[in-house]
Amino acid sequence: MTSTSEDEQLPRKRTAQYETLPRKRGKRRARLDLMLAYTRITDSWLRMRGRTSAWHRLDDPRVRRTAAKDRRREGVPVQLQDQALWDAVDTMRRHLQSAMANTHLRAKVFVQLDGAKRRYAFWILHRYARIGAVWRGEAPDPPPPPGAKWKGMAIAVHQRKAVVRFVRRTLHQALGKPPRVHRRRSFALHRTRYRVLEHNGQQYVSVVTLTARKRCRLPLRGRGGVPGNGRVVLRPDCGSVLVHVPSAVRVAGEAPSGAATRLDAGVRAVLATSTGEKLGVGYGTLRERLSEERTETGKARNKRLQLAKKAEERGDAAKASRIRRHNLGHKKRRVKRERGQAASVMPPQVGRTATPGEAAGMISMMRSPTALTCDGQNLPGIPAGTPGRA
């Protein structure tokens, strides 16, 4: 386990979701079989890694590779089995690290222990194998490395046992049971295990299947870049999947000084500036069209609902059932809502009207303002009434 210094902070990431179009039943079955096979293998690795005697394999990658070669399963691609192993190892590591973080174990060791006890406690927390030994009630003796001048740590047995009891008592409630796979609906993909391609203007993500030399193409709604490692998540309610990929978060520097440019979220346009510039002028027309469509649809649905109620009053249950089944469903409404959600997570494209969620990205279209101040509504990423950055 390594710690990151303040000067070497990890880059900030967030998850970008790309929704796919619904597929036929055969394609859905192929994806479901792949997810079930992946989650079974991951759950089996988690059961093995959940034992404290196997925590030494969380430290050495060569031991993990050897264990993976000895437990190959027929009918599942080797790359998928390796990815399931790495996913299980990462889950187990995060489980242990979250338990130590939630209990503030390192801070408590630094405050409540001193001298040889403190050094011994930090020596234990440096390896997962030593944490597993402590969890089993053992008090490992820190031996000197082979060929080193260091002669070991001078600490008595009763002091080692006191540190072991302290660590176990602190981690007892937070650690709990080892993690398991409870919802079998996703599988991880390494960046070398899928391909992004385009055919007849449609963008696809090609992933492996359980059949040798055969891939499954996932058609994406809209267009966008799919970089890095990802995860495919099944949506059983609508027959589509979501492709989750990490996206870098741009961190702005210091706020510039100078004259401020004020922003206002409007109705006819997405944004209006204090300099008279309007961004997303077609936003008002889009809102009016959507409002009219919803009004007309609501009127038609109310008429069908009244016809169904009159049919029920007359005792014509068959007609009422047909109306409710074919004219009062929610399938089209759900599809329109899902299309809107899929469009909201895609980056803004040239040649179309931006949505309110892209207002922050449209700020870069302005003529280099030195500072921004927002009034009216809360915009994504920019608090109302707070000086921002271009």
C-alpha cells in the first residue's frame, strides 16, 4: 500500500455514461451470458480473497498471475478471466482501505501509540498479508530483510500483542463481512479489450463474447469518445446497456482579476451576458415545441381515459382493457425521456442547440471574459452569485 503526497495528487476523474440502443433478444442473451459468466468468476475470486489466509496475494502481482493460470475455466475468454481477477483484487483492496479510512486508523495509531508500538503498527498496515495475520489474532515478528544491515525491530511480545488488539478492536465494526457480488448486471473492460468503430454513420463499441473469434457490437445513442478502461452495465428495464468510462475533470487555475461579466439563465436563450451576448438562442423555440407536444399528447390521453371509464361503466371491460393497453401506455414517453437523458450526458456537438446542462461548456464561446458572475438560477458547476472563471 502506497500513499500519495500532496505534491503528487492523482488526476481527478468522473464517470461518463454512454447509452446504447435496444437490441434484439438474441443479442441481449449474448450480453447476459457474458455478464453472468464474468460475475460468477468475480464472485468466486472474492470468496477466495475474502479469507485472511489469502490476503498475501493482494500484495504480489506474480502470485495473482500464478493463481489465475491454475484456475482457468473452459468456455470463457482468458482476457475476461484475468479482468475478473483484477476486479476482485481491486474490490478487496478498496474494502480494506475504506475500513481503515472510515475508522481513521492511521491517525489513531499516531495519536494513541508511541515509540516502538507506533512503528510496529505502521509496519503492520504496510502489507495486506500482515493485516490478515493480525485479523487472525497473530502477532507477526518483523524480521530483517535478507542481506540488510537492519537487525529487525526491537519490540517485546506483549507490546506486539497490545498493538494487535488495538488494531483489531479499531477495525472490528468497519471491516465486517468480505465483499461479494450481489447484483449480476455488469462487467469491466480493459482499454485493450474493446474497440470503437463506425459503420453507416452509426458508432459502435465492439466487445468480446463467450464465442471464440466473435464480438458483440453495441450501438451508441449519439456520438462521443470512449477512452480508457470502462464498464458495461445492463439496464434490464429497457433492454439497453450503459458504457461507463472515466473522463478527466479539468481543474481551473486561479481566478483572474479584472472586470466581471455577469450571466443570466433565460427562457429564450440558454445564457445572456451583461455585454449583450446571447448563447443558445434556439433554446426558447425548443421549449415551446416540447410544451406544445406534451399539451397535445395530454389532451389525447385524457380523451382516451374518459372513453375507457365510460366503457367500464357500461360493463364493456374488453374495450376498456384495449384502450388502457394500446392507448394509455408509457413506452413512447419512456423512450423520449431516455433519449433526452442520453443526449444530456454527451458532449456538445457543433450544429445543434445546447441544453442547459451544457451551459458551463458554452462559456468558452465567449470573447475571453476575465471573470464571471451568475445570477438567477444555479448553473451546473457555477454557484449563483459567485465569481467564476472562464
